[in-house]
Amino acid sequence: MEAPAYVLEFEKPLRELVRQLDELRQRSIETNVDLGAEIQAIERKMDNTRREIYSNLSSWQKVQIARHPKRPYALDYIGAICEDFNELHGDRQYNDDRAIIGGPAFFNGDAVMIVAQQKGRDPKERMLRNFGMPQPEGYRKALRLMRMAEKFRMPVLTFIDTPGAYPGVESEARHVSEAIATNLREMAMLQTPTISIVVGEGGSGGALGIGVTDRVLIFENSYYSVISPEGCAAILWKDGSKAPIAAEALKVTADHLEKLGVVDEVIPEPIGGAHHDPSQSANALKYIVQKHLNDLRALNTEQLLEARYQRYRHLGVYEESGTVRS
């Protein structure tokens, strides 16, 4: 398998093996000498190294994979699992925020409403989409689409992938915190099934603004956190280089979040991350989303709202054990 051009620090041993393999193949062609045994030995070593690296990832390394520039974004998944996506624009109050996209589509033949955070691939698109950091009008657009979905009894699928809501002066001037808070309240009462999928970064209230749903799914190498590891490190240690320690302490990765009950299911990724086989990742997503949609559609509105209430009411509940000393 050809290595991506962008290589993370912990992937460098694998990249060196890929380089050696390419050299052997080129030498075999140029000299017309059979180097099949040597090539197979390198390939076996690559497989072993790949499994060793990706089966022992730290929380910080998973955060790095979640931010990988080749990782599939929301539009990639929408194109792979939905048909006839028709993007709708604007919040009907101020502007059209391109960091949040949305509109109706068909998922396995049924109409759904898509709401998604979208990052850019190249510098021009990153600027257009504000690096995936929504402003108030983005959250108001999202709410407009979710209310439309409720009116027409369409399930809502949200794709979360943001480092956080945009913290600039203009965003604050247009009341980004109020826009997010309104979405939290309205999504809690939305009378239609809702599912959110964390496909990359799930950063703070910026993610939660489209994430108060009946089911929360997360890709294996994504993260979901109240604050970025760098932000946490800067606050606690006044040192951004402590981010790896913060990532572990925050329990931001999919396996931790599933154990804590924050997410409902982890979507498996190919070895090395979703960017190594986007179609396989999309197929896994499609299967799991359909399974949860089937469960939610079996509930009437009263049951749906009660189950949603209970889900969020029990987040953060804990018990203490041991002897109480006076």
C-alpha cells in the first residue's frame, strides 16, 4: 500500500519501509533481477510494523489521526452513503456560513436531513469554510434545517468535524454562544429521530451545537472533547507541549467515550485510519447508521423524547464506593 504524502511522526518507521520497498522494486526492474524474496520480506515487515503502530496508539496519536488532512470529511461521506443531496443555504437572518452545510438527501431510499461541519482541502477552500469553525449564522442555519426536518418527519443526520466554534470578535458580536445554546435546547425537544457522527474532531460547544441527538456515533480514530488538548495544556500547565498528557487525562478518544457512555457506538476504521480506505469506512458508517435509524423509528414521539431526556440526564452520573470517614 502506498503511504500518504502527509506522514505523522509515529508513522515514520513505516514510511522508511515503504521507501525501501520502492527501491527494491525499482532495482528489480532496472537490473532484471528477481528480488521477490527480499520484497516479500519487506512487505511482511511492513504488515507487522503497521499492526504494531496502530494497535498501540496513544490518545494524542489518535487526535493527530483525527486531524489528518487526507481524512474523509463530511461531504466525502455524504457522497458515499446518500443520494440526491441538495444543499440549502443561509440562516434567513444574516448570511450563509459555509463551515456548516446541510439539506435534504436520500439514505437507503428514505428522505433525511443532513447537517454537517465541513473543513477545506486546499487553502482556498479552508478560507471559504473558515477551517470548519462555524459562526452564529451557521448554527442558526442548522436549526432552520432541523426544524424543517421536524415539519416533514425526516430524520436528521449530523456530521461533526470542527476544532470548535469560531472565537473571533465578529462571531461573538453576533452572539455565537446564544446560537449554540438555542440549538442545545431545541435539539433536546426536536420531534424527529436524530443521529450525530463524529467523523474527525469534536471540539467543545462548536461540536455540541449540532450534537444533542438521540444517538452519538464516533469513528475509531476521532475525538470528542470539551476543549482541545492544546487548550487544556495551556490552561493547566501554561505549556502547549503538554498536550499529549492533556489528551490522556481528558479521555477524548472513542474507546474512552464509549466506556463513559458519551457515545453509543464506535465505527471501525481500516488500519492506519479512514484515509487509507475511505470506501470501507463509508460502508461501515452506512451499516451502523441504518441500524440505529431502525431502532429510533420503532419509537413513537413520546418514547423518543423520553429516551433522549434519559440519555442526557444520566451523562456524568457517578457513584462513590468505600468507607465514608467522618
